[in-house]
Amino acid sequence: MLLMGTFVLMVCSQPWVANILLYPLEYNSKLYNSSDLTKSDAIFVPACYYQTQYDLPEVSRWHECSIQRLIQAKILSDELKIPIIVTGGNFLADKDVIYSEKAKQFLEMLGVIPSKVISIPEGTDSQSEVDALTHSLKYSSLITVTSATHQYRLAQLLENANINSEFIQVDFQSSGELKPFLTVPSILALERTRRAIYEYLAIAKYYVLEK
């Protein structure tokens, strides 16, 4: 068991192995530029994470995926002149803090006009966020900005909710390099492997229990 565990650890900590696992998740659809997008009614940004504990500067409270999603949404909103929809309820460590309200404040701090940000303070996971989006607003077409690893599962949820959406992917975890290479074990690669396995399990759960 010790030898097997060591072998699995060594394999999973290789960046190439992480790339192989992440590639089907991150590169399964076309990568859009804003100039390629068709006319949409709004930009949808699902929640990621915001740290409510400890004495931290505001910018340090935002997880990397949150910052990338929100900044990309701001860029698209400026270019396309359409509003941004942010979702996410009280799933944070401090239950008095609503993710979507914090996201709205962050976008306004970046210069987005308050009337251009629609906060839906509901949802604790992808399914409940899509449900909240469906019940609260009626847009015929959206641009969804989410992490590359999350796009496949979220696309299935939106399709089942009869929401038409194009995707802008951010927060890539892999380079897309599939040619074999060997390096020293990497803790970052190990975390990316964990993230890929988590997403595959979430997809499996969706097909078994929810679809």
C-alpha cells in the first residue's frame, strides 16, 4: 500500500498528467474572442469564492477564479454594452455575507455602472445558481464567463434550463500541452490533478443523480 500510494503521488504530481486530465474539460469547446460572439442580452457570472474570515485586504479576499471571472465580465460589458448578472447566496464562512452582493460591489469598484450589474443573491452550487437565474430573469441569450474546468458541466445545466449561452473561459489550469514530458514532482500539478478529478466526479454525479 505504501508503494502504491507513493506511485500514485508521483504520477499525480506530474504537470503532464495534470494536463492530460484537464484537457477534455478545458479545451472541449471553441475559445471565443469578444469579436466572435453573437449578440447576447447579458453576461452571466456564476459564483466562485470570497474569504470572509481573517484580517485581509479586500483584494486578498477574492479567490483567483472569482477575480478572473469578474474582470473578464467587466471587459465584455464595456465592449458589448450589456449588463452583468452575478449569482451566489450565503454559502461563505460568514453566513451574513452574500456572495453576489460582494461581487456587485467589486464590479462597481472597477467602474461598472451600478445599473449594469444585476445581483441575484441565491444559489449555493451550480445547479441552484442556474435555478435562481431561471426563476429571476428571462433572457433569451447569455454570455457565460466561468472557469475553463467548469464550463462543460455548467453548459449542461444551462441547456437543461433552456438557456442559450456562449462561453468565455478563464482561470485555465493547464497549458493544453499533450506531448509527454517529465519534470520533478510539483505540488501545483497535484492540486490541478485534484481539481480535475473533483470536476469529473461532479459531472458523474450530475448525470447519475440530477439529469
